[in-house]
Amino acid sequence: ADLVNDVLKPQPGVRRIVVNTVTKIATVEHDSEQISAVDICNLLNGKLLGASLVHTGIEGEASEGTVIRRMRRQALLECLVIALQIGSICWGSLIPLIIGFCLSYSLFLSAGRALAMKKFTDVSVLMLLAAVGAVINMQWTEAVLVGTIVNASGLIQTYMGLRVTASLAEASVSTESSVAILADSRKMVEVNDLQVGDRILIRTGDSIPADGVVIDGNASVDESRLTGESIPVYKTKGSKVFSGTLIVKGALPIVEVTARVGRTQKVTDLIQEAAGQHTPLQDTVETFARYYTPLVVILSLVTGLYCWSLERGVIVLVAACPCSIVMAAPVAYMTAIVTCLRRYCGTVIKSPSVIESLAKLELVAFDKTGTLTQGEHHVTSTKLFPAAKALGEKGVLRLAAAVESLSPHPLASAVVNYYTGCTASYVGGSSSLPSVENYK
């Protein structure tokens, strides 16, 4: 993260940089007239950072599938390299050990990046010194072991990034529609092919595929996935609608698309950015690492000179290797964020600092509806009055559902849903419910 900031901050046109060290994604807000996304990638690659474009706001679209496939290939490669290194250690011969040491590419890359940016106190430099010292002292097993540990740390980071990216992609896919219907031609098109200004048709029960403005129609829209409010929002001409929300009653014959990147995708991007924000604990860990490296180097030199033994100095270097100390906080934060997203009803943690604050809480005030409860009404039991017994329970419920199907009230939807099983399927006379006249 520090290397990315050091490279990009001095550049004109770069406004904001957020680096997620777990998913290895940097979000850069920049003025495209002063510096392009390609120029940013070239600057980072000049420092051996291996950057490529993933998302460029409204100029392009996030390709989580591409990122996931790349991470899987990287994880398989890292597993193979680690297996070869462990095999060389078990074999114990000199040539396999030399080959195993040369496979410590994660160590060489991370240390090379730090040295290129003159970050001599980076922990990767310390680990490289330990490995090189072990080689000089002909302790090839220890040298390969250091490289294997660094590669294993990289594998853990890749696996965590894969889980995080897959979870975010799953959350995005589960809420947004992949197709849309054009209002004029009634032709079905991919959401990715929609352009700003296109007019689409959205029917009852459909997920809104893109952000837009209602030109014609009236509908009740469930926006709970975005706002947490369980009560549907009534939309009419001029109202704004957001991708990932659901029409529970009514229809919108004409909606004009206003943005290619939907509100749900923006929420996903916010989660990615949130995971890259620094917290006091992370700053403390990274500050500790900056002082830790020179301290260990000095300690190893003192030990080697005092004992007049290169071997003992190297032992201090190898034993003091911090390996993934800097990754400890980000991995913990990302695990917490993904766990909340996947297991606790899609709870979004906007900033990692919130996780640190949880340990200090003594009193919590919750919004009950849609937070502690699902915010959906259900009929739990029925009781017939004597005058209605001739119709029977099913007959009474059928008449009640017919009347309530014309009402937008949430309690009315509960009655219809109790009888039919799906409110959206029984709107507009498309069911066996009897017709209702003089409804007011």
C-alpha cells in the first residue's frame, strides 16, 4: 500500500488512492484529462507492481469473473511452487535446494519493489537479508524455508482475496438483473449493453436492471437491499429508481436509464474501498514494522560480532523474520467484513474502524424493522366468525385476497401472499381471484 501511494501521490490529477492489501485492488480517483488509467498502470508496473485495469467507473465495468479466474490461476501456481519447495527440503540434496530457493519469487518481488522505492526498512528486505545470509552460510534448507514461508503467506493472501471477491460478486449478482426489456421494441437485451438514455420496461416482480427515472407508470418498489427499509417505496412519473431493487406491485412501462454503473455496484465498490481504509491498529502495526527491521538487523550484527560467528547472526535474522505481520490486521478485517456480508443478512461494514469500535461498545440502539426483523408481514392464524362458516376458511381467504390485491398496503400483501403464495403472480387480474367492483 505504501509503495502504491509513494508512486501515485506525486502525480498530477490523482485525487484519492485506496489500496486493499488483501484483494490487491487499488482504487484510484483521478482526472482522466491529466493522467489516464493506462498511465497509472504503467507507473505502477515500472516499480514491478504488476498492475492491470479492473474497473474504471462509468468508462468500463467491473469484471469480478476475470479477477476471480486470475486469482484461481495464481493460487494454483503458488500451490505448485510451495509443493516443489517442500519437496526440495524433504529431498535435502544441494541442487534441489538451490532450485527451491530460486522459486522464492514472492520474496524477490516484494523485496525488489521495496528497494526500488528505497524502502530499506520494509519487512520484505529483512526476510531477503535472512535468506541471503542463510545462503552465504551454506544453510540452504533455512533459506528455502524462508522463501516457502513467504510464498505460503502470499497463498493465504490470494485465498482471502479470492473469497472476498467471490462474496462481493455473489452479492452483486444476487441483487441485479442480467437482462432488460426495451420499452419501444419489447426486445430483450443484456444489461451490459444498455446505454444512458435507453428506455426500458419493468414489470411486477422484476428486479430493476439499471438506475433510471420513471417516465410512465406507477409501482411500489422494495428498496430494502439498499436502504434497509422494509416498507415499499411508491414510484410515479419523475421518481428515481435504482438497480437491484424489486417491483412488488404495479409496473413501470417506461424508465429512462440514467447511469451504466448501478447503485448496487457502487455499494460493492464502497465495500472494496472500505476494506482498504487504514485504521489506528493497522497504522500501529506498520509503524512497528518500520522500526522492527533495522532493530533486527542491528541485533543480528551485534550477535554475530559478539560471538564472532556468521551462523549465529544469520540465526537471529531467520528467527526474527516477521513474515506476514503487516498482513495480520487486513486479513482479520476482511474476514469480518465478508462474514457479515454472507452470514448476517447482507450486513455491510462501511469502514474497518467500526470493527475496532465494537470492542468498546456498552450500549447498542437498533432500528428494529428490517434490521432485527425481516420487515415482512405474515398471516400466522385465522379465525372464522359464525356468519362466514358457510364459505369455509379457504373461501373467506379467497375473497379477502381478492380485495387486498388492489391495495398497496404491506398488510394487504401479507393476506394475498398467505392465500396465493406469491403476491406478484396475482396482480392485475392474472389469477383465479374473483373480480372486485367499486373498490375504494
